[in-house]
Amino acid sequence: MLKVKDLNVYYGVIHAVKGISFDVPNGKIVTLIGANGAGKSSTLKAIAGLVKPKGSILFSDKEIIRHPAHEISKLGVALVPEGRRVFINLTILENLRMGGFNKKISELEPLYEKMFELFPILKERAHQKAGTLSGGEQQMLAIARALMSEPDLLMLDEPSLGLAPLIVSEVFDILRELNKQGRTILLVEQNAAQALKLADYGYVLENGAITLEGEAKGLLENDEVRKRYLGED
Ligand SMILES: Nc1ncnc2c1ncn2[C@@H]1O[C@H](COP(=O)(O)OP(=O)(O)OP(=O)(O)O)[C@@H](O)[C@H]1O
Ligand SMILES: [Mg+2]
């Protein structure tokens, strides 16, 4: 579904992503793990059209590199950004409406219902301002907002950030469920243990380059990964 080849992201003189290549096959969960500053967010932003990279990004065999963000979104790619970025002064429903910006009015109601089924907590709070939600609830809302565009590829940038372990499990359970329903997922995480338990395939990103890749189960057992990312001796 997604084929990234020789992707480079520069911020002025900073070379944040250094020619990485990776694939996200249809129906799979792929994770990119790495420490602070490894280039994880830059990679997702490049795919979403939020920074101007070099290289090649094929989505369903179509070259989308440097296409405008709204076009990439229309093609079926959605990003749940780092730090959630929900619109705190808008209600839950209004936030969902923003996510469905490319939908016809008549399509919105059934989509809201779908989201409320997936995230019952959002239904109870539909008319409440998003800023009044807890961190975990805001993360659910951010995911629901992204799903409103009915993306073929859902990308998430550190959805576990700042959440209690129990809530992280809830979020990851939802990702597992979404994947079962056929959604393809590209997950960026520092929480390597959780991400590798969920994913089919993983890539380790260090200083803008991929240093290791493999089946997620294999990476969980890899000594280097255990030492550096799972905090084991
Ligand atoms: N807008 C920007 N301007 C200049 N440098 C940037 C910008 N955004 C990111 N960088 C730099 O690019 C590198 C990669 O950053 P990026 O945010 O992609 O890392 P990350 O893996 O997502 O890190 P984190 O886990 O902290 O979110 C870092 O060195 C960062 O300082
Ligand atoms: Mg980041």
C-alpha cells in the first residue's frame, strides 16, 4: 500500500531523515521505533505532506511526494499527530466534523455513529469542549477525528505519549481492532515494547537512518533492541 524509497527530510542544514526506505503492506501494522530526535515525526509528516521531503513515496502505486496535505488526505492517508492536537475550544462533535472535512453532509451522521460505537466515551461527551477531556480521551478523539476521513492508511505519531499504562493498553486494543476491521496502520512509537507486541513488522530508526528491521516478534527478542529500547540488560 505504501512504499517509501530513499526518503530525505531537511530542515535548513539539519538532515533529519537520511534516505530511509520502508514498506507498509495492505492490511498490516508496521511500526517505526526510535529515540527522541530519530526522525520519526519527520517521516510521518513527509508522508502526510506537511514537510517537503526528497525521494519517493508511493501510495497505492501513485507518487504522492510533495503533494499538498489535503490531497494526500483525500487519497486515503490520515495522520494522528504527536501530542494529539485536538481543537480544545471546539466540542467533540465539532472536532469529528473537522476530520470529516472531505465528506458530504449526508455521510457525516453514520460516521459519527461509527465513532461513538468505537469510542463510547465520546458519545457521552459529544457536546463538551475537547479541552475538558483527559489525555487518554483526547487521544481517542484524535484517532476518531482521523478515522472520519475513512483512511486506507492510518498513521499515528506516539499515541501512547503521556498516558497511564492502562490507557495505553486501551488505545492499543483499539488499534488492534481497527486493524482487524481491515485498516492498515503505520505506528510511530518510543514505547517499543507495546508497539512491537502490536505490529507485524518493525523498523528501528536511529539518527535519521534505519538500522534494523524485521518481523516484530523477532525484534522483541533481538538483543540490541532489548538493551536499547526495552531497557533490559
Ligand atoms: N521544524 C524543524 N526545524 C528544525 N529542525 C527540526 C524541525 N523538526 C524537527 N527537527 C529536527 O529533526 C530531527 C528529527 O526530529 P523528529 O521530530 O522527526 O524526531 P522524532 O523521532 O519524532 O523525535 P521525538 O521522539 O522527540 O518526537 C531532530 O534533530 C529535530 O531537532
Ligand atoms: Mg516525534
